[in-house]
Amino acid sequence: MAEWRGHHSKWQPNERHKTVTQMLQVPTTATTARTRTATTQCHAIKASSNNNSHCHLRQRQRHPFVTSTSTLTLLLSLAATAAIATAAAAAAASTSTSASSSTGNLNAGNSGCSLSEFNCSNGRCVPLSKFCNNNNDCGDGSDEPRFCTRCNRTYYGDIGQTYALELHRPKQDRVPFVCVLTFTAAGGQHGDVVQVTLDSFTIGRFTSYVHEGCPDGFMQIAESARTPIGGMWCGSSWGPVLFYSETRSLIFTIKLNRLARDQSGYNFDFRIRYKVLSKDSSVTRYGGIKLAGKSFSLSMSFALGHNRIVLCFDFAFAFPTELNQWHNRSSFLNQQQQQQQQQSGQEDFTNSSGARSDRYGQDFSLFSAYANNKTFMDSLEKPLIKDEHNYTEPKYYLGDLIPGTYCSRIFSDCDKKPCRLQSPNYPGIYPRNLTCYYAVRQHDVPHGKHALILVKQPKGNLVWISTQETAGGSNKMSPLPSGSGDKDKKFEPKLKTWNDCDYIQDYVTVYDGYTTRDPIILKFCGGGQAVPASVSSGPELLVEFSTSPFGTFTGTSSQLLPLYGFQLEVEVQFVDIQSPTYSKNKKPCEFWIRGAGRGILENPKHSLAPNSTCLYHLQGMGVFKTFDHLSLSRRTNSQSGLHQPLSRFKVWISVLKFNLDPEFGQIDETSVGAIGVLQTQEDCSGMLRIWDGTLRDPPVCKDLNCISETSSYSALGHYAHNTTNVIARFCRGTIPRTCDRSNINETYARPCTISESYVSSSDAITLELRNTESTVLRPLDFKLKYEFIDLHQDGLPQGGGELDCNRKFVSSLMDRKDPAIFRSVRNIFLFGRGGTRHLKCVYRFEALRGERVRIKLRKVTTANRPCYARLDEDINRSFCYGDTNVRVEIFERPYPDSILLHRGCVCNSSNQTHLPVEYTSTGRDVEVHFIAHNMTTLDDPDTANFEGMFEFVKAPTSCKDGRRKFGPSGTIDMTFGDIECRSRPWLIEPSNGNKFLYVRLKAIFLSKHNPKKTLNATHLQTNSWRCETKSRAVLTTSEGLTIVACPLSPDSNAYEFVEIFSSGWNERPNFALINRSKAISVEFLRPSNGEYTFNWMELVPRPTLSIAEDCQFKCAELGACVNASVWCDGVRHCPSGDDEAFLQCSALMKLPAEILATLCLLFVLSCCAFAAFAYKKIKRKLRGSSVLQTRLKSLSSMDTAVLDEKEVIC
């Protein structure tokens, strides 16, 4: 035993290990009394197996101190580690007591021995590991027979017990020496997994990882029921090394070919400890960590400078039950070992993570892995409920072992189960001379989706594969004496990639596919860092793990590496099967995007292998036949002298984001600090180039811009030819032309301008994404908006240029007279999202003599504005209501050089609009106007568009009368001519532009439509029932004001009239009215027989100034001067009839003024003479009658007097 102790005394833990060890030796049970005083009192109870518990009360005064962030972080991390240890030790007393009592009873009461024990001759039972150990453990020497050996035996164990085993150095005459040790977990209390710890190992010398690396001797490890792979270990180890079985048994074969001795001793030393574990407690490999609530108090003391700091903590969180029990037993056994070491002088073995690695107790490398895992420790702060079994992590699915292989496995449908790829014998040392394949495949894929397989490991402490830095030749992990802290800092676990893994040739390779012929997207070794995600381009992915034939344990101590091998997580992602987010062919990586729409294009969602090139072919392509293909003659272009553009489409590219991460393991200098330092040096190891045209193959050029070598290709499309050249290049460190503001708010952001974007000269653009390093280690991201600009327009251009949307459709140039389709313009640069505020497109239809034009609007969209169209059933025409900034209007030109007359309006922002809208002209020329005012960034060809049909039909041949009228006034009979010609409009025009027209019609007012008003408030009357006829009279001005009336015959008893003025009459004075047409159109729709007339006259506004001379002929109620010809012409033009009054129209009133004055004078004199004569006559007559009455009166008075005197007369 002295030799054993002496050998182990060579290894000395450094100060950092001792500090962590001391801090993990926390009391097993504690009670804390907390008071609200200035003095902090912390009670700590130390428990041991030999002494009673006692309490020490210490009072320390708090001192203010200043420390750095790193110091505080260290203190908090140490406190967390100590807290875990305290929680694990909380139930140590009860657990240890019960375990000890049960073991004691088994040994005392059972006459037979268990499978893990040796049956002594005296009936005692001792562990199998004590057989032939040069120590009389049975008491009768039956465990130490003559010529006994520990080799070629099978060893069993009980769960919870650790057994030590040592092979003594063979004598020289025993060389070559061969020993086979078998460790078996028999199930039940004898465990499911075998754990073997190499405490001391030296077999020969190690020379190479590949060729004859162990010339003096070696150790081989095999699994039961597995084909031996023949890997070898030799050389010397430093510190404990762990093995875990995957099957029931581990078979160690030790062979020493030559015994030698140097200054450090002999070349053979073999001391191990083994134990058996249950599968449920092996949570690192199989998962299924459970939670159990624990709460405790903790006091810690630190020395910082000259100050003494006392920290008191109260913890209450969920702690894994298995780890709790595991650590409780360790804490109790470690205290026993500490007391024994103090008595015997043995050294304390503690790994860097703080987990105890004692001789008699258990090894806690699995627990230390979780203690070092910050993600796991953070998850303990609150209970996590994942399923009904209260698992923080479910049971892992480790794949199905392929028959006939040692470690190759198949994984399927990992979207439904937690798949984990693990190295053989994980988390222990992996075997030598093996190649494992992990094939992951997704069978169940939703309809319309495509599956991508992702493997990663965000927890860096779960990955460690030997690298050159930890190899014995580099000697970077050799034991360092205490006090060499600076040298200890030189080793930092890192993830190595590609050629850095070729020294030892232990590495993991990830293939983008199911075979090793597929592209390699990642190759790594080392560990201590998170393994970035590797994503396949399809539903299959292959991971290969290879190890070298020979190996040594130098640099693989659990002091720095608590876990060995790797564990990778598997995820499944689903993307749309039609999206350009994955490459359908691994070689070449190529995407084809054809159409006439727009979208967002991003980098592939899967990883790209080094030196990959992905090409994105964006090509505009029509999805419907156009009017030109259907109706236009082949001689159209030659006759018209106009040509279609070479390319129907153009491609508009706006780059929103481009980012190339720094090299793997380096800090991004552009993200340091709040402002950051922009990189000035250009790095084009990953770049994006934009090619103007179709690029068939990845270009091969000597310079980055590919200026010296350009390739010409003919376009696939119907329209054009182009020359391919680079128009933009994006690399790390450059400031390209981007439109990154759309990343903040794509909907309401200001649209990207031409100066911030790229527009192709043809119908195709090719994006070339090239990377020299794998995108797993150095992600290459981009995001851009693309849009196919449809330059095609139906019909023939009236002007020229791409931005001219005025078109014409000529009947004489068409071979076919069938109905044809015409659509609105779709050039985005003519709309609000393309930077244009106002738009007006005119579509002109020219018929031949004897033809009419029939227009049918079957689809109209004017989104983003509340507007709808309503059909006036009296005249079968549509009018717009609401916000009419975006609308489609129909106009007719009744005569070649006349004005356009409004014949309808259509808008549609909802389903209230009556569609389709149909109109048949009465003339040869019709125009459809597509108008959009005050457009915003939300307006584009998808929100403002229309589609219609047109047809040239035959017109009546008998309508040859002229219906265009001029003059100061007139009266027109609307029933004149053939009945089929009566619907032709009458066009009344003034004699000059300074005069207005006034039209008056005896009719019943029905409705009025004014397109110039904002809300177009139309006045509807319910007077249709009063109409004597179904005919309708429609009066229209040049501005579109339309009045619908029901005409009345002249002999109608109804005294109702409808009147209308020329445009601008109510807006005077306005100098803008000078060039505005004053014409008025009168239509007689649904004509019938009868007498229906209307009259008109020219008006001139009366002078507004008092000093101006008033007009001679005027209509006072209209406030207008009229022409003299309308005065007394027998037709009432003024509403009041002043123009036909007697005083205005008598013949005497037309005599000269002198004659009228003389006649008036004579008339006055005659009247006076007649009056005088009459007066005399009357006076004379009155005078004669007066004398006779006097006489009679006097006579009467005399008679009366006589009678009075005589009194009585008989």
C-alpha cells in the first residue's frame, strides 16, 4: 500500500483545485438564524461519521469593498457551486445511515454471498476485487491462494459500491504479459452500466496515433456481444480516466511486450476502480433528469485583499433527485475519506469541477458535467414541468444499432422524439480504431413541406474530442506544480475544425446527405465550445465519427475534461416545398425563380459546404396571353412604325441585408461597444454578386468584379438578348448600395429608390452566392426584395418610352374582330410604391367608319380608398361615389375634332360595386382613362388595376344627319330622324370660347351626378312614376356633370323644366376657364315617338362693376347677357319669359324714338282735348237741369203756402 500511496503522491492538485475542494466540503445539515441587525450571524454545523454535531457561532462585521465584475462573477459562481453541494448533502445523514445499516445486516445475516462477493472458506463474504490482493481479507487466507491471479476473471458489483483493483508489475521472466479483466453489470442490484476509472496507468510507451503507436505494450477494451475493433492505448495517464460500458460487460485486455525502466520508474502500472450504475441514474447518457424541491442556507467566507467577506445565502429551488442522492452519498463518504487521509497521509483526489473522485466512494464526473453547465444550473432556479413524470429533459432516443456494426446507428422521425447522437461509451473515453455512422432521416413530412435535418450542441461542456493541443507530444496538459497559475491559463478548450483535427485523427464529420459522397459541411474536434448548427438541404443527414488506431491518456484527465466524446442534438425543420430556401440539387446549388410577381429572397436555410456557389436565376415570365398575341396583325409594327421593347420584363433588386460573420472563434469587431468600429478591410471569402442577365454556370474569373472575363448568354425568354456583367458585389467590410430601412418596417417604410436598388437591362438577373468557408462556422446571410417589372402594355403606344402608359387600339390594324382583352399598366415605377405620385393612362379605341366600340369592364380594383360605383338604371351607366382619387372613366368623342364626353366611372374598394360595366358608343372614338392621384407607398399594380374587353361592332348606316350645333340659340326636336338614330348625342357648342351655353328642357328632374365633388353627393328623386314615357334625356357638360331627366311634351299640364349651364358658369371669374370647353351634350336614350324638344342659347356674364355699361338684352334671373337674336323670336329662352314679353316684342316699340315721342305727344294732346270736351258737355248738361229744378222748387213752395192759408182744399 505504501507503493500505491507513493505513486499517487506524484500528482499534486493546484491551488484552484484545492480551493474548490474546500468550498465543496460544506456541512451536511444546517440551520440558519437570520436577524435584522447590523451584524450578520451565520451558523454552520459540521457533521462527520465519528464526531457529534456541534455549532460555531461567528460574528463578523461587514466591510465596504470595491471589486471588479470578474471578481463578483467568480464569487457568485463559487457560491452556486457550494449551494449545489450543500443541497446534495442535506439528506446525507439519513441516506448514509440506512445504507450502512442495510449493508451490515447483509454481511452479518446471510450465509451465502452475492454475485459481487467472494465466498471465503470460513463463510465470510468479501468483494471480488479483494481476491488475490496480497491482503488476508477473509481472515483464513482463502482469498489469497498460492499462484492466484486477478487476470482472466469476471468481476461484478453492487449499485452504490466502488471497488478497487490493481495489477502488479510482472516479473521479467513473465514477459510478455497478457491479462484479461471482465467487468459485468448483471442487472438489478448489480447494475446496468459498468463504470471503470483508471487511477494510475502506465503500459509501455506511446509513439504514434497512426502507425505502430504502442511497440512495448498496450491495453484494449471491448464490449460484450460486439465485434472487437482492435484499438490500443499505451503510455502513461495523468489523473483519473473514465470508461462507461454500452453493453453489460467491459473486457480489458492488457499486454506488456517488454518491461523497461527509466528515471521515472517502470513502464507498467495499472490501478483502477470500478462500479456499476443503474440505467435510470445514467442521466447524462440516457436523459430523464427529474426535479425535487430542496431549500437550504449557506454561509461562505472569502478573503479579498485585506478585507474578510462573509456571504450568507438562502436557496430554494428544484434539484435533480438522482444527482441529489448521488452527491449525498459522496459527501458522506468523502468526509470519511478525509479523516482517513489525515490519519494515513493519503492525497486528496479532486477534479477541476469540484466533483469528488475518491478511492472508496463514487466518482462524480457525470455530476460535475452538470455543475459546470450554466444552462443546466440556470434551469434549476425554477421547476420545469416537461411531462407527467416531471422530467426537465426527456429520455433520449439514441437510435437503432445497425446489425453487424459496433456503433453505427439509424435515426428516423426526430421531430417526434428527442434524438441524441452520442459517441460510443459516452460520456466516458471513446474507443480507438473505429468509424461510426449516424444516419438521420425524416420519413413523415407534411404535405407541401420539405424537411431539413439540424444537428447542434449549444452546451460546449458536453463535447470533447482529443486534439493536438491535449496530445502528449504538445505537452500542454502535463501536470503543473502549484503556483503555476499563469501556465495553467494557457490551455483553453476550443473547438477545432478541418485540418486542425488531422494530427490525432479523432474527428466528427457531417455530410449533407446519406452517403460519404455527399458534400461535407462540417468537420470538428476538440470541445469546450458550442457546436454550431449544421443543417442539411434535405430530409437526410449523415454524421461520421472516426478515431485513430492508437491512443494515450495523456491530456485526457477529468481534471479539465469531465466528459469525453460528444453528444449532438437533432432537430427537424420544415420549409415550404416551393420556396427558394433550399437547394433541390446538392450539386449544383441552383435556384430558378420565374414569374411576374415579387417576393423576399434570403440565403439558403441549410448549410453550405466550403467553396460552394449558389446561383439564383430570376427571370420574368408572363403567365397569360396578351392582346398582341391574340389580335394584332403581324404587320402592326411595320405599319405603325413603333416597336415593342426588347424585353417584356425587368428585374428590380433591393438588397435589405448582407452579413458575413467573422472567422470562427474571433470577435466581431463591428459589434464592440455601443457604437462599434467599422471594418475597413474588405473580406470577400463570402460574397454576393449580382449579374445583369442569365448566367448558366458559375463564372470563372481572375478578379472579384469579373471585369476581365465576362460571358454572353442568350436569354431563355421570348423577348431579349443580353450580355452578362456584374452590376453589384457585396463583401464583408464594404458599404454597398442597400435599402436597409425596410428591415425596420417593410409595410410603411419609404419605398426603395433607383439610387438604392438595381434594375436589370433585360428580363433576367442572376445572383451568385459564393463562400470559401463552410457556413456552419461562418454564416453568410443576405436578404433582398425582388420584383419583376412587367413592361408589357396591350395595344400600341401613343408616345414612347417605358414610362408612357397611353395606348391605342385601332380597328384597321386588327385581323380579327373578336372581343379582346386589355389591362391596366403593371410597371411598378408608375405607381406609388415605385416613387410616382400621380398616374393617368389613356386607352384609345379607334373604330372604322360604320363601326362602334363596345367596352366591358369586368374587373376593377381600387384598394386603400373607400370608393364604390353605382349603376344608374335609368340610363344604364355607372358613377363613382366616395374617394375617387383612383378610378376608371369612360369617355366618348362623338365627332373627330370634338371634346370628350363623360360616359361612366368605375371604382371598387369593396364588393358593393356593380360589375361588369358595359358601354356601347354612338361614335367611332372611345377612351378609357385610368387615373390615380395622391398615391402612397401602399399603391402598386396589385391594389390599383383593371381588366376589360373591347369589341368593334357595326353601327346603323342610315344615321347621316348632323347633330353638332353652333349658334347663339336654337330649338331641337329630339324625335327627329329614324328611331335607331335618335340616341345619337346632340353636341351644342358656343360660337367662341368666351361664351357659355344654357340649355332648357321641359322635363321632370330625376338625378344629377357631379364627378368634381369630393364625395360626389348625387341627388336622386323618386319621380320616375310621374314620367309619361320610358325615354330619358341626358344632359352632360364637358366636365362630366350629368343630369338625367324624363322629357315632357309641350302640351303637358306639368310645368317643370330642367336646365343646365356650360362648365365653369358657377366658377367665374376664373382665368383657368379660358381653355375649358363650354360644349353641352344632349342625349335621347330609349327613344320613342312624340314631341320632345329643348332649346339653348349663348350667355355672357353681366358686368359686375357699376360703372360698366349694362347689356341691352339680358335675362335678369340668370344674371346673363344674351344675344339679340333670342329676343322676341317666339321661343322662351329666359326662365321668366322676359325675352318674349309684349313690351319687348311690340312693333311700336321698334319705331324710332322721335316718332315715338311725337306719337306720344299727339296721344297726350288728344287725350287732353277729349277730356276737355267731355268736361264741357257734362258741365252744360248739369247746368240746364239745375234751372228747371229751381223753378219747380219755387213753384212748389208757393203752392204749399196757399194751402196753408186756406187750410183745407177739397
